[in-house]
Amino acid sequence: MKVLMVLTSHDTLGDTGKKTGFWLEELAAPYYAFKDAGAEITLASPLGGRPPLDPKSNEPDAKTDDTRRFEADEAAMKQLGETVKLADVNEGDFDTVFYPGGHGPLWDLAEDKTSIALIESFVAAEKPVALVCHAPGVLRHVKSADGTPLVQGKRVTGFTNTEEEGVGLTDVVPFLVEDELKAKGGNYSSGPDWGPYVLEDGLLITGQNPASSAPAAKALLEAVKNAA
């Protein structure tokens, strides 16, 4: 199984002067779900090279067994430092794609035409796609073959308005994931804030928050097996 993981290249948290990027748990937990299942993983980002890490995701209270394992894994860290450019990625080389979150994707991947076309190509090829936390916001401009929003009429989840309020960034982010998924016609729902919550609707798998990243990866593995 060949899995593509797409990370943000955006490192600036609006006009706050603070840094952002990808959320470490949302990379590390799925990475090992895939790796331990025997998958071959490719990491990509819009600019290539080392993507920016959200510093908050590496604070002591955000660390997990998976994040510690990742940081101690020389091969994984080398791979992270050498992500391939998104423009050089071909859907035909992979069985599936997974988008970790963090706030960064709201600025770059949500508006990235290469990323939008890539997701559309996976869906057109009937390959499952998964996105967690803020990454479901990356679907805002993604369309189905008939030109309607991909999320329209589908059961979806993503970072809640109350979770965004909880981290104090409601007025900083370019849009709220929950509001955007609803605005595009998604049948949005969520579980308790910060708890694992994953939805699967056809080829689309979405997870609500960092705690949902490992369960979303496991659901994606099952979806790929079922699609084979």
C-alpha cells in the first residue's frame, strides 16, 4: 500500500506574529498506523523540504507516545526534512492520501490549486481520502465530478467552533472549519470537544481533532483494503 501524506508549508499565524504549521500528533499517529501496517509513506508539501511544525504541538502536554517515537526515529525525521513538492506528486502513484491538520493548511492548502486538483483526482479514481482537525477545511474549494462541492450532502466533521474558541484563535484564522463545511453543504456533526470523532461517507473520511488522527488513519486503512 502506498500512502501520500500532505503537510502545510505555511508558518505564520495570521498577523499575531506567532508561528504555526502542521500539528505533530496528526502526522505522527497516522504515520505509524500506516507504517506498522506495512505501507510505504511519501510526505509532500506545497514548497517541499521541511514543513513548519506548530510549536504548540511539541509542548509537553501535547506530546504522545507517537510523537516521541517520531522524534526519535531518524528515518522519519529525515523524511520530514525532505518532503517532495506537491506539484511533483501524481495520484496514480498512490492508493490513498491523508491530510494532517494544524492551523497552517487553512492559509495555504485550502487555496492551493495543486492540492485541490490532487484531492479531486483521488476521488475521481475512486481512492479514499482522509483529513483531520483543520485539514477538512482544505476541502472548501474541492468539487465532485458534477461541479458541486465535494462535501455537499456528505457526513463530515472537523475542528469545531468551540475547539477553535478554546485555543483563542476564532478571530485569527481565515475561516472556521465547522462553518465552512456547513456553508458548502456538508452534513456536519461533531463529538465532545477534544475527544476522538471520525466520520466516513463514501470515499471521504474526516476526523474532528488531534485525538481523531489515529482512528481516522485506521479507518482509511480499512477503506483502502475494501476498495482493493
